[in-house]
Amino acid sequence: MILSYILQVENLKKYFTKKSVFTSKSSTVHAVDNVSFEVKKGEVFVLAGESGSGKTTIAKLILKSIHPDEGNVIFQSQQITDEQKSINKIRMQCQMIHQDPYDSINPRMKILDIISEPLEIHNFGTKKEIEARVLQVLKEVRLEPAENIVNKYPHMLSGGQRQRIVLARALALKPKILIADEPVSMLDVSIRAEMLELMEELKKKYEITFIYITHDLATAKYFGDTIAILYLGQIVEQGPIKEVLLNPKHPYTQALIDAISEPDPENLHKEKKIRINEPVGKIEQYHGCRFRSRCPYAIEKCKDEPKLESKFGRKVACFVEI
């Protein structure tokens, strides 16, 4: 039986309590609030939204580096529990590429040790087999001569090379899913294209499924298949990426596209349709539609919470047709 979905996220919730330094007051941040989605095997599923929308928190919840308040993560039809055996399974099969290639690898370790570490943790094989795998994966990410690279320290490499090291470490265990958290945002524009092409090549070669986290809709359009737009911890629009970016149906999606300084006229809508309002404090921000205080289309009904429903050939959480 061929599984249609390699990963399913069901009603995921994660709240954080913020305490004031100067008073006894505290507030609750709904970082991820009832998020559900499915990822097909071999696709690139994009999580997009501005900073603070909950993208990275979802990635951490999938990998069980933090635990959800509610909800389930299902990998290959099996629920990931808090048992160590279950956690080890998801961490072997689902690896993460972090945003900052300077902070995500230990500057005191040689490249050989950096890539070997996950292989040793998960008992990949003998020392000789591990070293052979490290050399192989360095060649796969186009870092050659690999025999010279393994003996270098991170400070001896460029930013682009370091990010390839991060990619190599993630590939070492032959995962089925790679979670790429803003993997090209800190790279020069010319190197970004090379990195995206490399990830696309590896995706096809090894049938890797990607969860691509970004605020950059231009790279998302190039690399992605399906996109989910997040706002304040909730998905507000989800569907095939070209359709969503060409003809957005949620005001927040439109606002993100309008923020692109030079949109691609063939793939993104040409007219700047909306100018969002400034947020009005934090009053009732988790009641009703969370975007309503900034939305120029807001109506009285927006005081109720819209459900993510199928319409227009995708899923949209909005009462207004725009």
C-alpha cells in the first residue's frame, strides 16, 4: 500500500506564558493554535508567514524538541508519542536545516565530527563506515575535495559552504523528510539560487519530502508545491502554491504578496490591492478573526472566528470574498 501522506499534523496547539519583568502580570501567547495539515510524500510543503506566526514552533513540535499542549503528529500512519523510541524514529527520519549556518554548527569541531555526530548517536555503523558516509554526503552537497573539507573547522569556510555542511549533516542519516527553516535567508542572492537548485536536485534523487519554512514568497514560489499561510499561530490560507500566489483569497496572503518590492508579473498578481492597517494593541487578538484589526475588508461577522474551509479550490479562513 502506497501512503498518500507521509506526515499529518492534527489540531496542534502550543501556548507560552509571558511574565512581565516589572509587574506580576502574565499573558498567554498562542504560538500554534489548532493547526492541521497533511504533507504528501515527495512534495515541498511551504509554511509561510511573517516573524512570530508560528512557523518554527511547528517544526519543533514535529521533531518533539518541544511538546504540544494538544494535538498529534502522525508519521507514516504512526502517531509520534513522548516515548523515547517514538521520538528517536521521527528524529532519524526527519531532519532539520537551520537558518543560521554560523550558529547551528559547533565552531570547535572539525567538519568530520560535525557530520559524524548524528551518525554516532543513532549507531549508523563502524567508525570506518561513518567516515565513508561523511565523505559521500559531502560530495552530494558539492563540497570537494571532501577529503580536505573534513579536516577543516567552520571558520575556514564561507557562509554558503557552511550551509552546505548543515545540509550534509541533515542528509547523513538518509531521512525521508527535511525541515528547512529559512535555509537561504542569510546567504547572498547568487548563492541562494545554487542552494535551492541543490535541494531540488537532492529531492528528486532521493525522493525527499521537504517542509520549507520561509517569509520569502519568491523562493517559496520557485521551490514549493503546496503552501500554508500562517498568521498568529493559525493557517489562514492553504493550497497549490501557484494558485495561491497568483490569485490569493485571504487579505493577509494578499498583503504578503504586496510586500514584495518587485513581484514576478507572470506568477504573482500585478495590482497592489490592499494596504493593511497597523495592529491595534493586543485587545481580543485571539478572539474572532485575528487579522480583523488590520484588515480593510473587516465586517461585523469577523468578530466570530472563521474556520479553515475548502473553497475556491483551496482552504481559506475568511468570511469575505475578495
